[in-house]
Amino acid sequence: MPAPHHDSFLDLCRAALGPQHVLTDAADKAPFLTDWRKRYTGDAIAVLRPGNTEEVAAAVHACHAHQIAVVPQGGNTGLCGGATPATMDSVVISLQRLNRVRQVDPLNNTVTVDAGVVLQHLQDVAHEHGRLFPLSLAAEGSCTIGGNLSTNAGGTAVLRYGNTRELCLGLEVVTPSGEIWHGLRGLRKDNTGYDLRDLFIGAEGTLGIITAAVMKLFPLPRASVTALAAVASPRAALALLAIAQSHAGAMLTGFELMSAMSMQLVTTHFPQLRYPFAEVHPQLVLIELSDSEGEDHARAIFEKLMQVAFNAGVVADAAVAESVQQSRDFWNLREHIPLAQVEEGKNIKHDIAVPVSRVADFIETTDALLQVSFPGARMVTFGHLGDGNVHYNVSPPAGEDHDAFLGNQDAVNRIVHDSVHSHGGSISAEHGLGQLKREENRLYKSEVELAMMRAIKQALDPQGLMNPAKVI
């Protein structure tokens, strides 16, 4: 039960949102208090479920007046504990009821949506209007646009369309004091001062609550080609990427790297998913081309680039999807890697980015360093090679207790993150910092950079009430 001194605060919230949307019972709050990976569980005075921007503002204003911390939450699919309370004197503000598509403007190629709109729903709405919303990731059936923006989510199409930041033109935000910034401008050029939009994207709710956004749309491709190519190493995969970019240009919309260990886990735990090759290859690359001219043109481009790759000895084998279902089958192999890891057992995850040109060096160097310290450790390496984002996950040696191996997490993280830093990279590519990497980040950011971040936080949230103990 909430403490008595919270009664007046809760009365304000009930008056603003309706009693049914102020959850204080432990069973009602429970689904909102644990992160997706079950790594973090917090507590909260209440879970607030506003239904529109004005109700969000009223809730935040009440929190500000009563010095109660605010934890914004979208679909609760984050991987770093960014949407889980870290302090007792806080409330979770769930944005799931903010789920309206406010406007579709096909001529401007934009859509204005509430922050609680589920990503897959936005994709479907865009398709109904003959447009593409290209952001795509494994959690798209449950993650929300507000969460995607707050973590600057990446996904499988960053190579062609960019991160969520590049897909956003304008925002509506509730500030830490409960005011509303009306920045929903569908403009591609607006040079009238500081870019406030970019402050809130990727800030993980520590500077304010995104309540709505104007997102870019694109013409629907007339055709696409999906294929799997077998290569000998990440270095060969980079050579294939160069060939693909040279021949396909902007048509290249997906280029995913998957190690043999990744595929072994998938085929072991999901045997119904068909591996298309007769033998195991060290690395697979999932390639997708999207074309506005039609399937014949797309296939001609693909055949040309693959011919060059085969002649150069870069590719050992390839399988081209001959139907929509086969294309889905290929993507299922990629998307089931995280699920297969769950089935296999606990591992030590890293979402890192290095310059594309240094991905192979990073993987080779880090693999070798880990084998010295942890002989037999299994590296499950996969990710978005086209933009340098690698999911570099470390599983225990076969037969070793998974929980016991997790005791090595700090030592493994130090090897991996030091290697990332030495290769000019980032320890968080698309999952954010949240609670998981907040302290780790201090080891790799310069004091100048951290000071600027603290200054922004102090200026916008001087009381430190917005998502405390996250990011900074």
C-alpha cells in the first residue's frame, strides 16, 4: 500500500486520469515493474495510465509538485532496464493508452502518431496508404514508437533508412515540470535554433516524456529480393558488402551477419526452421534488395553482384528466396537467434558498434582475447553488418553451468568493451544504456562529454525526477 503521505498525490492523479487508471494494487502493478529480460524488478507508488497528452502533463505536474520520480514506459520491451523503476519513491507512467494514429499525409510522406502506437501497427497503417515505414525489429509486435524514439532504436533497415532518429521530423514532449512542447512539425528543413527534437531522441526518458511524433514514410518498393550467402569470415562478409553497395547502391536495404554458432543454436532449438545449405558455413550473410522498378530489375542487379562475388572468391554458396514465404523463412533464421539463446540458457550480451571497416578486426581480436581468459567460451555473433552494429554475446563452454558463468560478467564486459573502445566504437549501439550500462559508460566517455550531458540534464530536469538512475 502507498504511504499515507502519498494520498494527496494519488488523489490528484485519480482526478486527472480516472481511478481505474491509477494502479496501486501489487498484482496490478507487477507487469510494469519487471523488465523484459527479467533482470531488473523495481517498485513504484503507482502505475499511471494516461489516455492523452494532457493527462500525461497533469500526471507529471503532480509528480513535480510532490517531488516524486517519473519512469516513462512504452511496450516494456527494453533490454537494459531503462523503463524499470530504480527508486521506491517513483511512479511508472505507461503510455500504452496513447495509441492513436493522428494523421497520415501521403503527399508529405509523413504520419503523426501517439507515442503508444505499436510499431507493427504503424507499419500496417503505412502499407494501407501505399507507403513504407521502414523501422523493423524483433519486438515490433509489442514495442511502441515512443520507446523506439527514446532508445533511438535501429533494426534491420538502418543501412538504407537510418536509425529511428533519422525517421523522425517532429515531437510532442511533456517536460519535467508538466508543460507541453508542441513540436509536431513535418518539416525536412527547419533551421530556427537548437534542435530540441534530437535532445529527447535517445535520452531514454531522462529529459522528458515523448507523447507523439511525426515520422517519415517512403514509397512502397515494387519488389524485393532476399538471399542467404555463405562466406568464410567476417572479413569476407565485408568484401561482399562492398560489392553489394557498389552494384546495388540504395537498393541494398538489409545486410545481416550470422555466425555458425548463431545458426547452430537456431537449428538446434527450432528444427522446424530450414537451414538452406548442405554444409555448415563459418558465416552467413542475409541480403535484401528493395527496388522501385520491379522484380526483374532487382534480380538482375542481384545476379550481377553475386557473379562478381563468386568470381572474386568471396562467396562459397548462395540461396535466393523464390517466394514471399521463402523470404520469410530466411528472415526467421535471423530473427530466431535471440530466441534460441533464451532456449540455450543465460549468456553475457553486448550490443556494440564499431566503424564498418573495423568489424572483422574487432571480432577476430575479441574472440582471441576471450579464448585466452575463458577457454571454450562460445561467441554468438550476429547483427547489422551494414551499419557496424554487432550483437556480440558470450555463452559458456558446452556443458558448463550458465549461472556460474554469469559470475564472469564483469571480466567479460571489460574485455569486450575495452576492445570496442580500442576499435573506435560504442558500448551501446541500439539498446540504450538504461541501468545496465550507466556506470560502464563512464569508463569510456570523456569528462568533457559527461559534463555536457550533466549540464543538459540539470538545465531541463533540475530536480532530477525524470527516470532517475538511468543513462547518467
